[in-house]
Amino acid sequence: MDTQRNIYLKTISIEEALEKMLQEISSRDILRQEQVPSHQALGRVTSSPVWARYSSPTFHSAAMDGVAVKAENTFTARDDNPVMLQKDRDYVDINTGDPLPDDMDSVIMVENINQEDQNTISIEQPAYPWQNIRRIGEDIVATELLLPRNHEISPYDIGVLLSGGIWEVDVYEEVKIHVIPTGDEVLDYTSRPDPSPGQVIESNSQVLAAMARTWGCSFSRTPPVKDQPELLEKALQEALDSPAHIVIIGAGSSAGSKDFTRRIIQKKGRVLVHGLKAMPGKPTLLGISSNNKILVGAPGYPVSSVVCYEQILKPLVYHISGKSMQQPVTVTARLTRKVPSRLGMQEFLRVSLGRVGEQYVATPLPRGAGMMTSLTRAQGVACIPPDLEGVQQDKEVVVELLRSPREVHQVLVTVGSHDNTLDLLANQLAVGTPPVRLASTHVGSMGGITAAARGTTHIAGMHLFDPQSKDYNFPFLEKYAPDLQYKLINLAIRHQGLMVQPGNPRNIQSLEDLTREDVTFVNRQKGAGTRILLDHHLQQAGISPNQVRGYSKEEYTHMGVAVNVLSGSAHCGLGIKAAAGALGLDFVPLARERYDLLIPEAFIGDEKVERVIRLLNSSGFKSEIENLGGYETTLTGLEMKPGMGL
């Protein structure tokens, strides 16, 4: 096998990359012309000017219900001297849209006539010529220009085309995109596979397919191709022989020994760009084939591929199709935590966005190029310019909205400790009217207190136990947020313990087992209530953290800990029973604890927050919590007071 590694061409900015491609394709006729029925032409772009065949209306017609008259017969009408008109001699009854009788030149509205008898009316105001009449060609005049060339056809344009007698319209063909997924580890989603370790289900092509439909493109796909040059070359040649205008090879554009995209494209055309000054999205490759087709090597990681599609492919599609891209809606938001970035690289940062009080707050989502959930959880994208090495906490950033402003205003920002019941809460809030989207950021209980004190969250989840007072949360709020006015509402009492592999093969029964040489542990992050609970119990048991293998290995959620245990990268970890049950792990109970929701006084009365409180006090929601296992709801929905403990 060929093990030669690729070397990136000089990495360039997204703007430079687009300019290179546009210079290459601007003088080329990439799209052919075709004729389509006018009523099916929505979103298509005219390839030639469209001239009206008929006028609209094609006759003088009444614009109102009433009577048609000859205006000169009404000129003497006054309030004190009405004019009498006889049916069929002086007037004719007429409805909106009816043709105007040849000897009539005005229409009087029915509201302005007085019916004297069956055949006689009187009017008290004179009519004037062409009053309440639509003249021939008032809207469209035969032979006039209806639509110019390079015009994207709207729903209203279809009505104009048909009114002007245009049954077919000349347009450019739709942009056709073909994608070739690649990779030895990639499984075809159409076979509904069960992936083994090291395998992934191919999904990038279908993300692109959905995006392509919103751009007005048609789409086709080759089943995943193995990392073998001869197979890749064959698949690419078949795509080049197809009607596709743009061919995308998914993955294989990086610098690894099994990344063949660049070499295959060079055989079929020219590589213009290999490497962007962008994170994610750096491995993007652009070229042109010998038969005039646009070639794209898209990164394999999902978030990287989406950056390639959004920042490179979409502008190219709109350019060659003649369509205009809408300007994105942006807001200025306060960043909830520091974000480092690489100098010289433009970084696209997916954020959870919400309006808290009078400001927008943006919380960075996980930044890994493979983090698909960051795509679905994001309400916006912030761009960190290449001349910055990051953005400090509380700095303002410009965020491009991925949701409508109304949806963003319905986001309930929740920062703090992770708990599985928040997923139940999110689901229930989403089915209300209007739907509320719960955006939950897991930074630990202490992080929740900090966010509440800084005014960047509606609600903070917390479960901080104070050994000295035997109370929950209040001692920490008094120490770290002494000026904060708030209410503390209980979400649930939950059971914490050691999550162990099914069947508990290491026979882990207590914290003392964490000191064994054959046991590895996975911890929660500093500031998490679970971490504080662990440290308390280790101290009570006389165990030093240094005696626990894996104490310094951190996860940010209970489910993250559970996945580590399930996968075998750790033998156990401290977490809630619900997380263990969700992944089929065994559970060794350690403690009961109180998980509360901290609500700053400023947001008591906010309808989104009030809906949370109503849910917590509903018997149906309490039953859902209990059905998870490992929870008690005796305090759920109640306001907590200092000293209540458990």
C-alpha cells in the first residue's frame, strides 16, 4: 500500500480560497439552460428575459361591486339634488371582475347608491371617468418585460408568469451535487449497521444532502468507498461522467498516509486550494476537473465538514446558480467563559445562545471537530478572527443566528451541575406553547453559582454539601455570592454511588476499594458537587486522593463518567444511579443528596422560569423523575430554606 504522506499546499484564508475558485469558474458555462413549466419554477433562475404574451387584465373590468354608468350622466348629482338612474338605460349591475359594458366608463360602489325601486336608483355624488375600473393592461401590458435574466423566481413571480401567458420558462438547470464518502472504517447508513469498535456510521453525506436541498440543489451519492486509490479513482471518474456539477470526496483530504483525495483529484484535473486558515475545516481541498466540474475534498470530521459546506460550498453554489445569499442575522453576545484560539487561524465557534435579562449570552459548546451534538445544540456561530489568540470571558462577540430571534428569546439558559432530569425538563418545556428550549451547560455547581452571580444564566443546578453545617448549597451561596438575591427550588433528591461495570467484576463495594492497584477511577471536574462529595467521603474514610488511581482524570457529566466505565477505560466512577441505569451499569450506593435549582430574583416571574416551577409541582413530572430510578421527589418543587438539609 502507498504510505506516502500528503503535504498541505500553502494554507490560505477562506476569502482567498473563494476568490481562487471564483476566478477559475466565472468565465465557464457550468450550468446548461432548460425549460420548465412556470408553475414548477419556484427557486429557479431565469436564463433569458421573459416577455409578456398577454396583458393583465385583458379587458376593462370592475374593481368593485356596484353599478356601471356613463360618468357624464352623473355630473349634476348633489346631496340635495340626487340624480335618478334607470336600470339597463342609465346603469347596469356589475360585480368585481366583470367586463365593463362598452358604453359605460365608470363604476359606482354599491354602498353609494340608493335603491328607489326595482329598476331605479338614486346617487348623491357624481362619478368620474374610469372610477373603480381596472383598465386593460393596468398590471401587465403584452410584450413588456416580466422578469430579467438571472432572476430567482419567487412564489409571486409564478402568478405574474401565468397571468402574462407564460406557460414554460427558460431557466438554468439546478446545481447537481454528488458526494463520495470514503474510509475503511465508514459503514453505509442505508444498511442500518451495528458499528464495532473503530467503525463509524456514514452521516456527513446526508447532512450535506439536507443542506443542498435548502440551497435548491439536487443531490446524489456513492456508497462509502474504501481507502484504496484504484477504488477512489473509479468512483471519482463515474461521478465526473455523471450530470453532477460539483463532486465532493468526503474525508481523505488531510495529510495522512491513507488520505488519497489530493492525488486522485490531481489525476483528473487541478488542485487550486489545499488547506484553509480555519478551525475546524483546515483540510478542505478545492479543484477543477478537466471536464469543467468543481471538485471539493471535504474533511471527514462532521463539524469540519459542515464548516467546509457552509463557508466554501454554499457560496460557490449560489455563485454558479446566479442566486443571492441572504445576509445572516447577527447579535452581539457576552461570552460566558474564556475561549483560546490559534493565532493565524479563523475559528468558527458553535455557541448556545439565549437572552438573559437585557443581554444575549453565548456559551461555547464542545469544540472538537467530531462533536456532532455541537451542531444540533447550537443556536449560533461566533467567529474568532485569525489575529486573536482567543477571547476573554465577558467579552462581546458577534454571533450569527442559526435559529430565529424568536426561538433564541425562548431559550432557557441553565448553567451548573449536570443531572439526567434536566433532559426530562427540556423535553417537557419543548412541548409547551410557545416551546421553550432548555440550553444546559455543564460546568459544575460552583460554575453555576458564578454564572448566577454574573447575571449570565436564568437557572443554576447545584448540589453542594457542606460537612460543617450538614446543609446543602446555602453555605456556598453565602460565601461565593453574598449579594445575590435568589430562590432555591428543589429538583429532586438523588442517589450517588459508584458506577461499576455490569456484574461488578472487580467486586468494588466501597471507597476503600479505590485504593487497590487493580482498580482505576474516573472523576468529575473541579467545582462539581459530585467531586466535592467524593472529597468529603474520602476524607472521612482517611483516604488521600493520591491513593486513587485515576483521581485526576476528569469528566464533565455523569453520563461521561458512565461511558468511561462502560467502555472499560475506568473500572468505576462516582455518579448518580440514573446514569448507571441508562447504560446498564451496576451501582454501589454511597449517599443521598439534594439537587436544587438556583433562580436569581431577577428572573422570578419570567414565564420560562415559571413554567419550570409549574412542571416541578406537577404529579406527572414527579412520576417521570421517579421512573428514572435513583431519585426521590418528596421535596421536588418546594422552596428550600437554610438549615433544611435533608
